[in-house]
Amino acid sequence: MANVVLIGATGFVGSAVLNELLSRGHKVTAVVRHASKLPANDKLTAVEEDVADVDAIAAIAKGKDAVISAYNPGWTNPDIKRLIEENYPKIVEAVKKSGVGRLLIVGGAGTLFVKPGLRVVDSGAIPAEIMDGVRPLGDFYLNFLTKENDLDWVFFSPAGEFDADGPRTAKFRLGKDDLIVDPATGTSHISVKDYAVAMVDELEKPAHHKERFTIGY
């Protein structure tokens, strides 16, 4: 079993990843803002810490097998753009400083291609009210992460839509840079539980290295 750090373990995606990790018997150190929101589990250690504190995150991660980041400042946070721009590079810096070699990031769908040369973020499909969260995360991937060669990272982009209440089927398709569309519905979607399945699969049996991959039905 792996011993991992999970950043953002109480969020929408982070909580699903946490549940999947614990259900498979992994040991998790959860870095959160409010530890009281976490479930009780003998394989779970809660740490309240600010991801902007590089030294603190590095100390927490030292000696672990991997770091999974589900960091999101909050879609309603008026400062979301700045926080993403500043804190994601700090997370990378902290993991490198810790000596942990593997970083798995809950990415966004914005930089996926809907057709050759056209990314989701530029297609008009993204509501204006969430663009301050979508574009900075995409820019981080394109302009920062793709140039990171010292760390074995992955950026796991979800489908176009997350199904909050969908079941855990463990049946899905994986891809690389193109949005995966469900032929049955014509939409791009995935349940957050199945996204978590694929994330923990990647932790257990690494198949992607220094690249992005994506998921969909």
C-alpha cells in the first residue's frame, strides 16, 4: 500500500479521491484548511496547512510515496485566479524540495482539444463566471508544468462535465489530449467517483509520466 499526501482532501474531487484511497487501504496524510470536515479513519492523518507554505508542505511530504493535489481555492472565491497562478507552482516546488518523485494533479478540461487546433477553453463552452478558475489552471499546465523535467508528474484532466451523483462503475475510457465524448449521449462526462478510480489506478500502476491524460465515458 502507498503512503501519500493528498492536498485538498475535503473538496469535491479531493473527497472522492480520499474515499477511493482509503477504500483500497492506502495511508493518507490529508492537507486541508478544515480538518474537522474529514472522516475518521485509522489510515488518515489530517494536517491543517497552507499550500502556499513551500517549506511546510515539503516537510509533510518528505518520505511519502507520492503527492496528489486536488487543490482548488473554491469556485466562488473572488481571488481564485491569483491563488491558482501563485500556488500551483509552489506545490510543484514543495514536492521537489521534499524529495518525493511523483506528483499527480487533478487537472482541468480547459486545455483539451474539441477538434484540431481548438481547445475547450477557447470554444465558447466555458461559462464566463468560472473562467477565472479554468484558464489559469490551463495556463499552469501549458506554460509551467510541461517544462518541468525533474519531477515525474501527471496532469489528469476530467471530462467536460463532472457527475456529482453518478455511480462508481470503474468502466470508462482514457485518452491524452482530446476531449472524450460519450457516443451514447454526445456529451463529455464522468462521475467524480470514476474519476477517483482512475486517479488511484494511476497511483498504483503508473502509466503516464510527465504528461497529461484524460477520462470519459
